[in-house]
Amino acid sequence: METKSAAREYTLDLFDNKEEITLDLDLKEGWNWVSHNMNNNVFLDKFNNAVRILGQTEETYNDKTFGFVGDISFLKPVEGYKIQMPASEEIEINGLLFNSAHRSIYLSKGWNWIGYPLAHEMEIAQALEPFSPSEDDLIVGQDGFATFYDGEWVGALTTLKPGKGYMYKSASDKRLIYNTTATSSSRMESKARMVEEESPWSYDCTKYPNVMPIIAQIYDNGSAESADNFYVAAFCSDECRGIGYNINGLVMMNVFGNGNENITFKLIKKGTEELFELEQAIPFKQEMIGKIAEPYHLMINENNTSVDIMQNNNILIFPNVIKSDMTVTTGQGIIDRITVTSSNGTIVNIWNQIEDGTKLNVSNLVPGIYMVTIKSGNVVKTEKIIKVNN
């Protein structure tokens, strides 16, 4: 009997790409929602400066003595993560591209932290073309969110990007399949209603790890108003936590926080510049507030701050560009209150019972744009000022 040599073993790789790619992660100070598109898992040595890394069910801390301690040893390409950084840092990751054409992501009913393991940025409808979402399914990123309504994705989030992590709230258990076609399309771009416009407020989307998405309808004395007529922002005390965008007349906004904070709302009516501080408040939670068919109601009524209008020719703040002092005149005699608010919604100066025309010192302010709110009797007016170096 002749002994034959063993047959050569072959491995037929049907699922792995052979395309080498580089992924640049631009991490900001604070919390970053991230993912990667490598074929292999990415180990934590790439993130040596991270303070904390959260997965949907796991987490790890960076101990000064022992290094990373916790449940997470590496980052998977199909999952999203939240990474807390002590300072901004750019991280480069190299490897073979993950093959999304032959691998799906399991979505359970409810929230899922998902990755975006593709090589190119794509519009949501294009990226999810092989996938069948359910009505009111929701995709949330740090840049905004989109909900599936009446056969299309609607919201301020219009594209999905490599390196970004997302939260997907699914109405049922299903499999998510990405489209591997990398060509760009303008189908959804032409329908995107988010307009980059100057807002009197600003916020830091990396300061807090969690998001509460809100879809709201504005009501003024019981009548529905288009969101296009207002600037809208969410606040926790005097800190701005999110800015609303007009999407088909509705307010859509990401509100950022930790949990259980008391969230209130401020609105400025365009044209008249009336400021409304709504009395209604909701506790922060990681859940959707409102739907397109049933939006949350932002109610402007007689209980809110100011519905009287101070005409532009009745109020003067000069000079227009301020170095150290500003003067406010209203023709009202005594001004009840003057408040200076920074672009992130923080009150930086406040004066009470000021005589009309008094010179006010603002040399303590750093250069930038501020909102000055003047209250005299039942009249409130907000104006923008620019502070420069002394």
C-alpha cells in the first residue's frame, strides 16, 4: 500500500475585502460617537489617551496604573461606541476594508448602537438601499437625527459617515444591510430641509454622552406656527443643550445631556426678535420626544416671557462693536433688567434697575458675539452685539 502525501489545504475567502484603507478619526475633547470600517477588530492601544469607552452593554476605563480596565478589549466594525477624550486628538487606523456586502447587522427591537463600516460617506437612503426600515424607525448621530416616515428618511441627519457611530431605534427585530455602492447621489440632498443659518445660541455636542431627540410643533396662542419663523433652543438652567432646525415646518433637535436634567426651551421670533422663555419643562432621557405625526407641543402663551414688542427705533445699543463699555437707551426711564448672554446660552452679565442711558462696563467679556436682552415693564427686546479686544 502506497502512502500518499496529505492533500494541500485551501481556504476560500468569500467575505473579506483585499482593499487597504486608512481611517482618520478626528476626536474632540469630550464625548465622541465613533465606529470603524476595518475588517479586523481594532484594539484599544489606538486610544491610549481615552478616559472612558462605552459600548451598548459594556464599558471600560483607562486607569492611570493598570491601563484599560473593563469589558471592552477591542472595537468591532459593526458596533458604535462612545469615547471620552481629555483633549482633541487625531487617530489614524489602517487595515483591510470591512466587506459589508456579505455581512449584516442584527437589529433588535428598541435601541441599537451601530457602526458604519463603509469606505465612503453616503446619504441615508442610499446607504440603506438594500434595507427595509419600519415606520418611525430612527437613526441618531451627534450631528442630528432622521426618522423614517411615509417611505423616506426625514431629518437634519442626511448622510452617514465613516468613523461615526450611530444609534438606531428599530420598531422590530431585523437585519440591517448596507449598500456597498460608493457613488454619490442627490436624491435625498435635494429633499434635505436643514439650512445652515446663524442662530443666536450655540452648544457643545461633545460635552455630554447622551442625546434626547425631539420633534416639536410650535403653537402661538393655540395656533400652529412654522418652525421657519423662530429660532429654537433647549436649555438646562442657563446652558444651551441643543438647537432646533426647521424640517417641513417642524422643530427637530438633538438635546444633549447625562440624564434626568430639567430641560426648558427658549424661542426668538424672527423679524420682531421677541424672546420667549417657555415655562414647560421635560426631564432629560435617552428617548424620542414626539413623532412627525404626533409632535411634541412647544406652547407660546400669556404665561411665557413677553409678548409685547419694543420697536427697533425705541432701543439703541452703542457702539455697535464694543471694546469695554456699552450704552443702552430705550426711552423708558428705568430699565428693569439688562442681561448679556454668550452664544452657548450662559448669562455673563446682568444689571437690574438701570437708569436709561447708563454706560455699562463689559470689559470682562472675551471677544465674540453676545445677545443683550432688555426688559422694561412688560416689554422685552433682544439684540446682538460684537465684543472685540479692549
